[in-house]
Amino acid sequence: MQEFEAAKSAILKVKPSANVIANRVDAYPITVRVSVGEREVWSGRQQLLFRKNGRPAMKDIEEAMRKLG
């Protein structure tokens, strides 16, 4: 669940009023998807949001959210 919390944090940093909902799917490969309605904003490997890996995807998610305007 740490990857959801990291993605949620990145989203709320850019869009503080966003309603972030977890939609867990048990399927491989494990990916995290950030969507606004039907539009996929960002998608990447779960490991890119792990604390032990430095959470490099957080910057990418923030950038993608900023592009939405």
C-alpha cells in the first residue's frame, strides 16, 4: 500500500482538492495508474514508488498532474 500512499501524496501536492481513490487489481505485472476520469495521466511500475528505491516516480506524477492545468 506504500505505493498508493506515495502516488496519492504526489497528486495532492499538485491538486490539493483532488479526490484520490484506490482501485486495487491483483494482476501481474504490478503497475500503478493515475487517471482522471477515463483519461490515464501516468502509468508505471509499482517499484518506482517504493521508499527503498527513492520513489523516482513521484516527480513524474507531479509533472503529469501539472500538465493537466
